[in-house]
Amino acid sequence: MTMTAHPTPQAPVLRLLNVESAYGPIKAIRGVSLQVRKGEIATVLGSNGAGKTTILKTISGIIDPRKGAIEFQGEDITARDPAAIVQRGLSHVPEGREVFALLSVRDNLLMGAYTRKDRDGVARDMEAVFHYFPILKERAAQHAGLLSGGQQQMLAISRAIMAAPALILLDEPSLGLSPKLTKEIFEIVVRINRERGTTILLVEQNANMALNAADYGYVLENGRIVMEDRCDRLREKDDIKEFYLGMKETGVRGERRWKKKKTWR
């Protein structure tokens, strides 16, 4: 009888070890530990205010953690200067896009590549993002502030790609977008991961989209990780179906069981 060898798990690109961050006296994340392996899409699910964005801001150095440690590519980056973290190969696509409104689309993309010295590589990546998002090529000379919300999201993701990062932090890419456009952007995010091997940590309220796009998921509630697993397994868990995918069971009278207790509590 022959044994099938399982592939060796990839080493984590990113590790958070018991990280705690706060806004003044208010603790936003409480003892969060997670990891993102090379070449995967990992996602953090949670409702508004759960602390998802705070995790990304703490990783990228915008917020200094009160406790814990953050390792990126084997090095401690806890509370490092954000510019130094970018130089090490981490790109952050913030919630709300935040493009440079008065610069052209092309100049926004070049701003993403400002740490790079390989001009040929930058030119190739410019063509690559135009391939993923053809509308950006059409609007290359236009001020970024004149783009629609969806186009600005495309530009923000493309600007991150232009840095040729080892890891992209992607914060709520579906925010304010139509379901159709959300689907298109998630399809491109998956293509970027599969075709370029770009590792992605995705924070998203749209649990259905996130679980279908990602490989591994964490569920965050009130600043704590309450569940984690491969996304194909998470999609089958009753609590995820009911509280995140809207697939609520009904009682004998046909009433939704709104007060059902979650098993992770």
C-alpha cells in the first residue's frame, strides 16, 4: 500500500502573537494571534467594529500595539515605522481606497513603485495591472479623483501591486460597491494571488465573498479570534452559516432563532 505524501505547509509570511491594540482607554483587539502562509489568501471576518481594520493598521505600523509581537518574513516588525515596513515588502490597501486624487492614474501607480529601482520590472507590472483592470489604461492620464468608487478601488489595489510586495493587506474592498462590481474585484484579487503568487490578508464584512476567495479564515468578535479553519470548512459550520452567511434555521413556528447562542462562546 502506497502512502500519498502531503505537501509541506508553507512557512508563514506573517505572524501575530498575542497582539493587543487600543484607542486610548478602549481596547480594539485583545490577544490576537494569527498567521498568513506564503502564497495564500487569508481572511479575517467580523462585523463592523469587531477590530478588523485595527489588526491591519497594527501590522502596517499605523497603530503601535500595547502588547504582543508581529513577525513579517521572519523579522520582528512590532511598532516599526510604517515606511520601513513598506520597504520590507508589505503593502496596505486601506478602507476607503485613499487614492491621490489630484494625481493621474499613471502617477498613482508610479507612487506605488517608488521604493523600486528595477525600471523594466516596474514597466512590466504597469502593463500587468492594465491587463487586470483595462479601465485604468483607458483613464491613465485622468485625475484619480474623477474615477468612480469602483475604479478607485481598482487603482488602490493596482498601486499596491506596483510595489511588488511579499504581502498585501486588503481592507474592505467591497465597501460601497455594487454586488456586480464586488464580484468582479474579488475575481481579480483571486487571479492576482493565483497568477502572481501574491500573499494576501483580506479583511471583509462580506463573509460569502471572503470565504469563497480565501484559503484560510479567522472569525473576529469584540477584538478576539473566536474561530479559525480552512475556508471550505468554515463555510460548512452552522454558526458561520447562520451569523455570517444569513442562512438562519427556523423553529417549529417558522420563526427565526435570532437568540441562538454561538457555539464558540
